[in-house]
Amino acid sequence: MATSRVRYNPPLTRHLVSQSVFVDHPFTLIDVGASGGIEQHWLVFAKNLLAFGFEPLVAEVERLNRLEKHSNISYIAAKLTGPSKMAEEHDRIVEKIQHKNNQPFPRTSAVRAMSLLAMDYAKSVFDPSGTGAMTDESITLDKFLSGKSDVDVDFIKIDTDGYDYDVLCGGDVVLTKSPILGLFVECQFHGSVHQDANLFSNIDRFLRSRGYSLFDIEVYRYSRGTLPKPFFYDITAQTVEGQVLWGDALYLRDAGDPDYEKMWAIQLSPQKLLKLACLFEIYGLEDCAAELLEGKRRELENFVDIEQCLNLLTPELGGKKVVFRDYVRRFEKNVSDWFPSHYNSQASLETVASQERPEPEGERVILERDLEAQKREIARLREQLQGWQTHWRSVENSAGWRLLSAWRRARDRLAPQGTRRRRFYDSVIRRLRPVPR
């Protein structure tokens, strides 16, 4: 689970890790639904990461623990649940007529395609062993953490394909009383009209009432099986058009609000504030990270160089790297340069940048500056390459990629290259693909 805005090579986070800011306060992650392993963007914390992955597929947990190279990352064969009464009522409240269940997924082209292919989604994608064996162990988040007083959770990711709200309710105590910084939760937009239904409306109400704000959401569309639209990938899942059915929602504490801590009667430590800044950056919210650092300068200035941190968050301006203060001054000087009609043409921003450039100090100085600029550009390109390499590794480890690989294997088995069946398949796929513009 990640949005297209995730940063796989975040400069501020890498800097804080290199400065040993989190050595005594490791970033602690709970991953609920950990098939495929901990996502790559968390590895930026390196040895300062402590992670627990929960997954009910026994063989997948054994595989992950066998392959895991980091001793501070462990996988547990258990199903995280909600309170017992909630589990008992779960099947009852999905009843369609009584609870006005408007979930359209069974009528989608994804379900129709899986039926035509006789495909078992869980075994093909989430359980490479193909056994599908599930553990009988179940536990609530509150119960698990009650026995780990030394574990200070920072972030929770939940992806259970149907029980996400139950997991949240099973962590009510820690989410209410502990300084957990944020969550990334899979959510459904349709289902039963019930206060315990696994719906975005209930998830949002639950988390907002405990001090978390919605910062991002990635939505997924599914066409009806009656008139299938092209699939988004070469897998039987979301489509390029269709009704919005699911989403991945990012919730974080909005501690950049000057009244946040008074409002929620909570005080975040300097380490927690810096971890929150890292979360903002990792999820492409550098502006929120900068607001937090500026607002908490007094609490943080004895731990980090605030100006350096702000500079690391600041984007390029007119294709040139600038420091935070210059970036803000240029915004204040000419707001219209941030309008699309201006920034689509870099000339305007470059003109603004040149207005504050000092006079030349001689040919030698100019050559030295050019050389330094080239070095910085080479370093930037190397960082970018490293980021893309990390991103590609994440793609290869993702559930979507594994499903795509499984689908291609099934395709090659059912319709080998060179056969009439394969030629027919290829001709159908070509017609479904969008025409390049």
C-alpha cells in the first residue's frame, strides 16, 4: 500500500537517520496484512526501524521470516481482529436487504474475469506457496501491545481486505492514549448501513475523533461485469474507468496546527515531532513537514539544525536548487510565478531567481561555481537513480506485481506463444489498450 506520491529517497529523513537522531528512539511500524513484506520506503530508517508484520497466511509468514535480512523486522502468523462482539456480528451486518448493503464488487468485471479464468486471488497473489493455509491465532492490537511496554508505535498500516475497521476498533486503547503519529488504512466506500460496517465513513469518524486528520487518499475504480472497461494493469483488478469502490487513506496528526496539542491534550516529544516530519516527507507532504519544523522550532532547535532541515525539504525553483528562505521570499515577491501559466514556462522563475543573484566576482570564481554546480547536479542525479532503483524493487515486491506475474504465467500456460489462442488473446488486448496521443 502506497500512493504515487511516496518518496523512496527522502533527503530530510535520510539526513536525520545519518545524524543518529533516532538511535535511541527507533521508528516503530505495525504492518497489518504484511503479505509480500514490509514496503521498501520504510527501509530508509535502516537500523533505526522496528517493525512487526501480521499476516494470517502461515506459509507466507514462514517465507518472509526466512528471507528477512533485518533482525529488527519480524512477521507474526496471526489475524488482528476487533472486539469479540464485533467479530460475532460481522457476518450478520453484511446481509444485504436488512442492512441496505450496496457493495457492488460482486458485479464488477474483476470478479467476472476471475471467474472466467478460474482464478483464486488469495492463493495466486498473497500466498506464493499456494496452500492457502490460515492460522487459527487471532489477537487485538491492544492485546498485542499490552505485553510490550517498551514498544512505542509510530505508524500503523492496515490492509486486511474486509476487516480494517475491526482492526482499528481492536486498537482503541493505544490509538486513544498513545502518541501514535499516523495510519494508512484500506477503506471501502460501499457496504451495509451500520455503525460497525467496514466503511470509510466509520473509519474516518473513528480516526478523526481520536485526533487524526485525512491527508491523502488513493482511490480505485472498478467497471461492471456487464460492460467491462480496460483494466488498469494486466491483472484482473481495478479498471481505468468505473465506479470508485476502494481507497487507501492516509491519516496523520496535524501537529503543525498551533492549537493541536491543546485541542487533543497531548504533548509530542522532539523525537516524535521529527518522526512526524519524516512521515510528511515520505508521503510527499514536504509543505506540511516545513510547517511543522517552523512551528516547533523552539522545541527542536537543540536537536537539529532547523534551517538545514528546511533547505532539504525545499523543491527546486526554475530548475535550480534554492534554500528555503529564498524560496519563500520569491513567493512573497511574486505569487503569480506559482500560477500554471507561469511555472509551465521556466523562464519566469529563472528571471526571478536571477534578480537576487550577486554580481560576478571574476572569471575564476565563476568557473569554481560552475564546477560546484556540476558536482551537485551529478550528486542529485545519483540520488535520483538510487531512488528509482529503490522504487523498482518496491514494484517487484508489490502485490500488484506478483499478481501480474501470476497472471502472465497463467496466460502463457493457457495460451502459449505462437498458438492460435495466443494470437486471438493478443488481438483482443491490443483493442482494449488506449490509443497513444
